[in-house]
Amino acid sequence: DFMMGYKPTENGGFEMQYGVFYRFCKKAENNPEKDYFFIIDEINRGNMSKIFGELMMLIETDKRGKSINLLYSNDKFSVPANLYLIGMMNTADRSLAIMDYALRRRFCFIEIEPAFKIKEFENHLRNSILHEGDADKIIKKMIGLNKEIEEDSNLGKGFKIGHSYFCNPSREEDWYKNIIEYEINPLIEEYWFDDDEKVAQIKKMISDSNGN
């Protein structure tokens, strides 16, 4: 279905229909002066060989614009040079281990770190939460937590807490407390499921923004 496939019709039959990637490629092909970006979130969760099929060859840099016959329709098809594929994934996801090596060779990999040390994110927090100084405390606590995670031999940097938990700050009093209690603490308990003392230590370290 990513490219094309048979789908049911209203009269109970099936007909060939073009998929989202096919339509996007044609859109890019018809506008060669513009760049098009196709973003696939959690790309490692799918069976890449089945999803991409014959596209595995066409997405290579030196194969762009070259046509092959498609499996189902026998139409000529190519992936235009002005189309860029961006696949996103969480490296802590264990399904990453079974990602197709044929696909690995066709992508470059860029690591995106949590934004707690980035000035723009710091300013975003400072301008959005209730009490002055809370943003600095939150950032300090999350940097400290991520240092603990990265230095743990059973975890590592791929398990660090991302800034997405704090992208929509609120002026409510319990905003930070609720994130910690209902989102981050359960993760901490899973990370150190066999070390209650460590869990208690980490929970105390990140408790609430006022340090209580």
C-alpha cells in the first residue's frame, strides 16, 4: 500500500490504487525546481523490505531518475532526484536491532540529542512556565538524569530523556509534577526495575521544580 496495492471497492470487488509514496513521487517529479521531503516516523517499526520492495534500489543516490517496471502495474516508475526521504527512529527501541541492513546502506544517520542544553529551548521554557527560575531547575534536573542514564552500562545515551516531555509547558502549578509522576517516573522504574534504591535516588533528584 505504500506504493500501490489492491483495495476493496464499494461493489465488493478490488481495484489497483496508487499509494501515498507513489503520489508524492509524481508530485515531486512534476515540480523539479522544488525540493520535496517525505518523512517517515518510527521507520524501524516496519518491515522495510516488504514496504519498499523494488524501491530499495531506486532510492539510492545514483539511481534517482532511473525507471524500472513496477511489480503490480508494469508501469515505468522512478524516484526523482528532488525527493528526500527522512526516516526517524528512537535508538532505544529494541526493534532497531532488526532493521534491514540493505536500508542502512541507503541512508546516512544523524543523531539528535535532547535539547536541554540548547538556548532556544531554555528560552521557550522560561517564557512559558509559572515561576521565575523553574526553567533552570528543570533543565538542570533533566541534564543530571540523562547523565545517570548515559553512564549506566545497561542503558546508555540512546535511553536519555528527550525534551518532548516539556515542549508544551503550562502555567499550572502541578504541570512539572504531573509530568514527572505520570510520564517520567514510570520510565525510571522500568529502566532500573531491579534496583529500588537507584529508583528512589533518581525520583528524589528530579522530584518537583522547587526541589521539594
